[in-house]
Amino acid sequence: MPNMTKYQTEDFSKNLSVDIGAKHSFKNYEKVKNWCDNEIEYYQEIGNPSNFINTFTAQVKNQINSKFTQNRNDNFTIDDLLSELKTLIEKAYKTYGLISSKSKEGKWLLKQHKVNSSLTLGSLTYFQNKIKGVVNTNTSQRDGEFSAYLFDNNIEPDFETEKEQYSSFYQEIISQKDEIFKELLDIRKENKKLNQTIQKQNTDWETTFENQKTEIASRFDGEYDRHKSKMEESEDFYEKKLAVKNAVTYWSKKAKNHQINSFIFGGIAGLLMIGAIIMIFNSGKYIIDLDLSDETGIGRKILTEKGALQLWVYGFFIISMTLVIWFIRLLVKVFLSNLHLLSDAKERETMIQTYLAFEREENTLKDTDRDLILPSIFRVSANGFIKDDSTPNTPINIITKKFTG
């Protein structure tokens, strides 16, 4: 186990510092021991009030000695010991209200004891209660406590003079108590009247508030009914006179859709035409470059010995191109149809907006004018497709038409 007894003769690893109203620092056990002896000597000099010597010896000096001889575990160090000693000393001074000889209170107690020893116990009791945080109800040592109170408030008292002034002040308070009590009664009456006035004002305010609330509610109901009537009139006007405005939104959206469709179908048709041209060009280039000398090559399969295309190649090419051209022609028709419908939708949108502008001007349009305008706006919409669209002619029809024509 760790041997702490060696530190009774060796210096500590660091100083033991305590704060007990005055700060102390000890570098070894000998310094601590001398400090304990000095504190006991100090308590003897001030007459050992409240048997301070016995309390200090039992709770501080003997406890310190025992700390160096107790059994410790293997992990216990000198730093742990110093921490225990610091806690022990500071806690004992606070718990038992001990006064340090080097503190300002301790120095003043010694000075006062030499002048008037009868005040020592009362002064010490005052400082003890302050350290412990308790309120003293014992008045047997009032003079000493009052003296300590004056010192604690940075007053170096001529105690007898201060006591005489205190007694005179106390007698003055006693003589004035009836007058003060009367003033308190008057203040109480005034406070009661003030409370009654405040209560009355609160009642008046509540009544006024209720009246104002009723009046505002009535005005609000009137305004609400008036605005409701106007809103109904506006809705009726909108439904009867301006319902055609919905058509503007419809034709605007329709024009936008046809514009998008024209871009899509026109783009696809253009890409297919470019692709068909590129395919024809690459196919012709490929056929020209074929080798006819190879009996088993691809050239002898699709070309004759004279370099002409086989009939089945012509047939395949004609059918393929017919389908491609028919499909491109159909896309172009859809593209043109959307352009036509786009133009029609824009025209209707413009006509409706113009009609609404005339409607907003009073006495501009007559009933006969509306009879002419509205049929033009609400005419049957065309789909835009050309009626002669049909399936592509087969190669047989083309050949028959050529020889019979």
C-alpha cells in the first residue's frame, strides 16, 4: 500500500493551498503542524470562546494527523492526499464557524479582546453565524454582535458611542410609532378608495367595450350584406354578359397545343426526308462498288452479269420507297393541318378579345351586331385534315395505270 507517512518528513509534490477567510499555502507537514499550533495559541489569546481550542483540535488538527496514517489503496497518490486535506480544512472552518487568526475578522477580534474582552463572545457569535449562514435569535451577547456588525460594515466603532446612538435611534422610533401607524392607516384608506375607483373604471370600460363591439358588429353585418349584394350583381353580370371570356382561355391553349404539334410533326417529317435521301445515296454508292467477279459474292446476288439490278431488288426498293414517301406525306399533312388549326385558333382568340373590348364599352354593340359577330366566333371548328387522304398505290396499280393510260 502507498506509504503516506513519509510525507510527514518530506516536502509535498506541490503546495497545499487553502482559503479559510485568509489564504494559506504549506509546502510540507511541518508547516501544517506549526499552523495548527499557531491557531490554538490564537484561540487562547482571545480567551478560548465557545471552547474553540477543543473544536479545532478535534475537527482539524487530529483529522489532519489521521490522514497520514490511514490505509490507502495502490492508486492513492500525494495529490489525492492534498485534495483530501484541502477539503477537510475548508469544510471544518465553514461547518463549525471557525475563525482564522490571519483573517480580517480574526485580527479584529484579537484587537477588540485586548480593549474589551466582554464583547469577544458576542462578536465571535456574529461571525460564526455569518459563516454558517444562519440567523441568530439569541440576544444575550447583543453588544458584541452589534460591535462585530459595525466592523463587518467597515465601521471601526467607538462601541459605547455607537451603542448610545443606536439606543437613541431606537427610542425615537418607539416615540414615533403611533404617528407612523396613523400614516399607515391613512395610506390603507387611500389605497382602498383607489381600488374602488379602479374597479369602477374597469366596469365602465367593459360596458363601453361591449357597446362598441355591438355597434361594430352591426356595422360589419351591414357592410357584409352590401358587399354580398354587389358580389352577386358582379357574378350575375359575369355569367350573363362576360361568360364568353372563358372561350379566350380555351382558344389560347388550343393554339399553343397546335403550335407544339406542328413543330413535332414538321421536325419528324424533315428528319425522315433527310434520312431517306441519305439512305438512297448510300445504297447507290454501295451497289456501284460491288464486285461482280466473285461468283459467290453479294454483287452476283443482287446484280445481273451486265451490272443491272435484279427484278426483286427493284420490287423491294419500289415498295420500301412507296411506304416511306406515303408516311412522310402523311406527316406533312398532319403538320399542315396543325398550322391551319393554329391560325384558326389565333383568329378566334383575337375575335373574342375584340368582342369583349366592345362589350366593356357601353352602347357600342347593338343586338343586330351581336347576331353577326357571335356566329363567326362560335362556328363549327374544322379538324384541318385534307379529305383526299388515302392509302398508297400499290406497285401493281402504278404499272396498270401506266400501261392502260
